[in-house]
Amino acid sequence: MIGEQQAQVSPHRLSRRRLLGALAAALLPWAAGCTGTVLERQSSRKLFTAARMSPDAVGLDIFFIPIPASNDELYNAAWQEVDEQVVPPELRRRLHENGFRVGVVGVQLPRVLQELLARRGQLSGQAALQVQQGPQPVDDVPRVTVRHLQLRRARRSELVASGVFEQLPVLLRDQEGVLGGTYYQCQGVFALRCFPRPEGPVTLQLVPELHYGQPRQVFSGEDGSWRVETRRPRQRYDQLAVEVELELGQMLVLGAALDRPGTLGYHFFDMPKTIPPMRRLLLVRLGTLQPEPLYAEGPSQGSGQPQPAPAAP
């Protein structure tokens, strides 16, 4: 009896095992396909994500355009469509007396500036034939250069405008008359700060400075704290500080007033070591804004992604 019961049970157990084996064999390709799909989706994900700017930061594009010092016609043509009325009349007069020109251009660049920017990273004209062979100092090569800068609110950055002068006599005109002095191993620099707002344009502030002499240790205070820095002495000209408002894609243009030779601003954009002699235009473009989540109104604004401006030519 026991043998008959085992004979009757064994086929039942074997059929169940066969059924489970057949079911597993049928499900194996499907499971493998699902696993492959999951792996494929995971492998398609980006390993690195784009870096985000600080919520109070803006992205700036800094262009330096060299123009032959002997070509006044080309230099003046670059200013024809620049709006210099954005600067208050009294400040504009003071800047002009000291050799500075300041203005703003819109998203659509004037034709002359487009052609000058198209020479980015290249030597132009006769300058390419006359540059000496071998390593050269940075300001010995008249190239169109660009620098990308992310600047947080009210943080200081520096834009080196001129070459290095072994000796430079400076005369400055202000309400008290004419002030002057001689500086050695000096260089023109703009102290740059920006002040973005949740809505509306960004205010850019540029203050001309002369950095001169040898580096030394000095105490400096910023953001409520003091620290020791090793840097060259600075002569700051706050009476010539420029503040303009820029919309996304607009450019601030700075250069020398050619009818004021020998002034501070005239030297600021001079390149004394280039062959042939050159003068530069400085362009500061508001290229990117980081939306502030606190003031975001919609899903696109609250995504935290920078808002780029139309690319410059």
C-alpha cells in the first residue's frame, strides 16, 4: 500500500516541479529584458550635473579689444552707436576731463564692434608680422581676449586695463583743481562690483585704480572682518566711479577720450609694450542671471538654472 501511494504521489510532485521549471524558463527572458532596460536607463543618466551659481551671483563676459593707436578713425567708429547718455551729465563731463569714455550698447551689437570681436584670439593685420618670436609678456601680443566671470553681489573683482608703466606722471582734475603725482611700476585697474536685484536690471560699479610699486602686507576690511593681504599699494579714484544698469545681454563699453592725451583715462587703455602701439576697448557683458528661488513665480523660474543671454558674435 505504501508503494502504491508513493507511486501515485510521485507523478504529482514531478508534474509540479516541471510546471515550476517551465514557468521559470518562460519568465527568465522577460526578467533579463527588464534588467537590461533598468541598466540601460541608469547608464544613460549623466554622471555630472551642471554647476549652479550662487543665488546672488551674475555671469559676466569681459572682452578686451585692441585697436592700433594710429587708427583713430576705426576707434571713433566703434563708438558711433554706443549710448553715452546713460551716464549723468556731470559725471560724464568729469570722466571726459580725465580721459575716460563710458557707454552702453544693446543686445544687437553695432557692426564695427561685431567685426572687432570676430578677431577673438587672433592677431590682426600688420601686428601679426611684427610680433617678435619667442615667449612674450601678456600685454605684448595685441589679441582680442575674453574672460568669463561669476561675481557675487557686492564682491570685489579686478579688471586689469593697461600695461605696466615704468614711470607715469598723473594729473587729475576735480572740483578742487588739478592734482598730480608720479607713480612707478604702475598699472591701471578697475575695481568691479555688481548689485543684482530680484526684478529689473543689474547695477555694475567700476572704480578706476592705479596699482603701483612693490607688493607689501596691508590690512583690509570687508564683510565686517579684517585680514592681512599681500598686494601692491593702490591709488583709488572714487570721484570717477561709474555705475550703470544693464539688462541681460547688454554691454558696458569703456575706453579712452582721444582728445585728452596724457590724462589718467588715456593711459588706462594704453598698451605701451605692443608692436605696433595699441589702445584697448573694454566691454563688460551681462551674460547670465541666477534666479533667486525666494522670488520665483513659476516652475521655470524656480528650477534654479541660470538664464543665459543671447550669445555675442
